[in-house]
Amino acid sequence: MSRGPLPTLLAAARPVAHRFAGSALCGALASASAVALMGTSGYLISRAALRPQVITLAVAITAVRAFSLSRAAFRYAERLISHDASLRLLRELRVRWFRRLEPLVPAGLPGARCGDLLSGFVADVEAVQHLYLRGIAPPLVALTVGAGSVAATMWLLPAAGLWLALGLLPAALALPAASVALTRAAASRRAAARAERDAETVELLHGAPDLIAFDRMDDQLGRIRAADAALATIARRDARTAGFTSASVTLLTAATTLAVLVAGLHAVHHNGLPGVLLAALALAATAAFEAVRPLPAAAADLLTAHGAAARLGALTGQPPPVVDPVHPLPPPTGALLRVHGVRVRHTADSPWVLDGIDLDLRPGRRVALLGPSGAGKSTLAHLLVRFRDPDHGTITLDGHDLRAYEPDDVRRTVCLIDQHAHLFDTTIRANVALAKPDATETELIEALRRARVWDWITTLPAGLDTHLGEHGARVSGGQRQRIALARAFLSGARLLILDEPTAHLDAATAHELLTDILGDPSDTGILLIIHTPPPPGTADQILHLTSGRLHEVAAETARPR
């Protein structure tokens, strides 16, 4: 039986368990010092009111100073150790979850939006820290300090200790339970509302040019406002819950202090307690509630961390679409990529997206693949770089099944450039060199020449050191695609798959780009995925994908062989 999310996270904390134990110890000592400080201060004030010799107050004065300093020192140490341990552990958890998530994208999470992954994954990882910062130490501190305070008070006056116990128990048990009950229903809705708002915001930022061009900006802003309003409603409900629990703790503190004071007055009146200890009992009882005050918020945070961990587990616990071989073959040379009888569908009861595909791609060959949107062209591209495996049929490279190679070795030989080729907010040099960090200046220039973009770069004042802006915003769509193409050339891949490289270009720019790509004299094999036929005479073979099957287009539109 698999463990739940919280036991799994607690087990992951074993390497830093000693740090959390030290944090809890320092927190308990800080709270105990606060109780002792209040009690000793009450005694000192009462004793000083009787005007004794100053020397008789020396011990109490020294104790007040000691408890005051120790409280600050232990609180600082508790914060330092707990945050250090939590951040160390979160670093490991982030890496672990990202390594689980990375193989699932893009083929393993077809229904997830970019904004959902961005906001949900990051927010849930951040929420997990509440488990370690607020879910572990506060209950231990409350138990230790509460029991110690009750024991000390009962030693001085049993009735006062009983009243203190009766006041601390509901604050430590009933109020956290009420906080969980009031926030449980809103916890899942809060995560969904935040993910929806952030996803809509990401779509606004990424699609702003299109939204403005088609006058749909107000619609998108309306969706963001609606999502934000839903999140604000949940936040107000959480605030009311927090206010209720805080006020309840305050009322319990006041009522318990009053009960302890009444019990103490009765004892003093019957000579059962020295009068100078009355203020010490009352103030110590008040201070004892500081140990249980964080518990309602800690319970709510624990619920949030549980939900975040459950979502992260569900997201990253899905089986990866591809599995690395136990004994992989040496890296392929890319002499021949062959698809035979491949069939693919997204779910067990959905129709076949690809239904018996046969295709050969070798170095020096230019193949154009046409088809309407949704025909399965991108699915085929994902199969060729092993983002996922076919349900039936085989894909071989150099005569061996793709599944016999390391996925990274396949992707070094077969390179995919999709219509949203990403450029980083850095220089042209850094963007291209990403494919080969140790590339020489000559290799960079040669790759840019092959992509027909070097002549334009030489006209720029900063040349290769020109910054492209976020997502390549400072260059045109055609230049963006050519820079991405140069990066692919520099990688040394023998086979290139270009998925809709002209999707966002005007007709003239698209024609020029396709002519340059397909007319490249190198022996790199190219599979061009496109909606419309390429320029006449530029492709060796033109295929049309429809109803899951490939059909060859008339030979007169193909390049002479």
C-alpha cells in the first residue's frame, strides 16, 4: 500500500531531521523562557511593591534579565535553524519533483495548460514548506510548554493548574480542529482558483498581440477579473476563519487568566498561597497561551500542505510516456529513421490519430508532410524524437528500435524545432551556442550562414552580442525561426523535424524561409511539417496526412531526384 503525501514528505525529511529537532527544542526553550519571564516579572513587581532590601531582589532581577535574553536568543536560533532546514529540504524536493515532471512534458500531460503547470506546480511546491515550518515544530512546542506550564502552576496551586489545563486544551485541540473544518472545503477551491487566474494571466501575456489585433483583450481581462474575484472571496473567508480563531484564543486567554486569578485570590485569602506569587501565576498563565496561539493557523497550513503534496504527487506520479532502456545502445549515427506500421491514439477508447504510418527519413532527403490541424502531424513529430512511444508498430534508427537508445541520444541525432521555438532573453550568441556550449566562433558563424541569417547579424551594431529580448521580442518572426534553425544546425543533428516553421509568418517571408531551408546543400535530412505545399521543386517527397494515414502527393510538385 502506498503511503499518503504527508508520510512521504516526512520520510523525505530524514536527512535534516536533526535540524528540525534542534529547531523544535529552541522553540520550546524560547516559549518556556517567555513563560518564566512573565512569571518572574510578576513576582519581582509584587515583591518590589513591599519595599524590601534591594539585595533580596537580586536573584529575581538577574532571572528577569536572563530569561529576557534567552528568549530572544532561542527565538533567533529557532528561526535560523528551521528556515535553514526547510530551505535545504525544499531544494531537494524541487529537484526531485522537477525530475519527475520533466519526462511528462509535453507528451505525458496533454490536457494541462502552460499556465496551470507554471502556477500550480510552483505554488504547490512553495506551499509544502508550511509542513516543515508550521506543521511540525508548533505542536511539539505547544505540548512541551503547555505541559510544563500546567505542571509548574499545579505545583504552586493545584486549582490554578487545573484551570490552566482546562483553558489550554480547547485552544490546542478544539480551535485547530475548527480551523481545519472551516478551511477544508475552501482549500481545494483556493488552489483551483489561483491556478485559473494565473493561467489566464499567462495566456494574456503570451497572446497579447493576437488579443489586441482581434479586439478580444476585454474578454480576456474579464476572465482574469472573474477568476481573481473568486480567489478574493475565498481569501476573505480564510481571513474570517483566522480572525475567529485568533479572537477565540484571546477570549480563552482572558477567561483562563481570570479563573487562575480568582483561584489564586481564594488561596491567598486562606493562606494557601503567598500573595507575592499571585501576579506570577496570572502572568505565567497568560504567557502559556503564546505556545498554543499558532496552532489554528498551523492546522490550516498543514491542510494546505497536504493538498499541495497530494496534487504534486498526482501530477508527478503519472507513468512517463517513455522509459529509458536498462542497457542502452551506443549513440546512433542517424543513417536512416524508419517508421513502420505505427498506430497511436490518446486514450484507450479514442479513435486512432495515426493508423498504420510508414515513413523513411535519411540524411540529405527532404520530405514535406502536409495535413489539416489535428491530423496528427505534431504527434508524429513527437514520436520521432521519442517524447512518447507508439501504441503499435515500430520506429527504428540505424536499424534499431528507438526504445533501445537513451532518449537524449535520439534527440541529439533527430532534432525537433516546433512553431514556438523558444529564444531566451539573452544574446544571439548565447541562444545559438545553447546547442553546443563549447562551439567556436567559426562554428557559430557557419551555423548562422546555413540558416541565412548571418548577413543580417553583421548589420547589427552589437553583432552576435545583440540581445533578443524576452521570447525573442526584439526580432521578427522570420529571424526568430532562422536563429532557432541555426541552433539546430550547430547541434550537429543529422535529421531535422521542422513543425510549422512558417505558422506566424507572412506569405513572402514564409516562402523565402522554406526555400532556404529546403535548399540547404548539406546532407541533413529534413522532415518539414506544414499546412500548405512547399515551393515547387524543393522537396524530394510530399506526403499528406489525413484520417491517420499518409498519401503521397503528385510527383510533379516534388524536387527532381
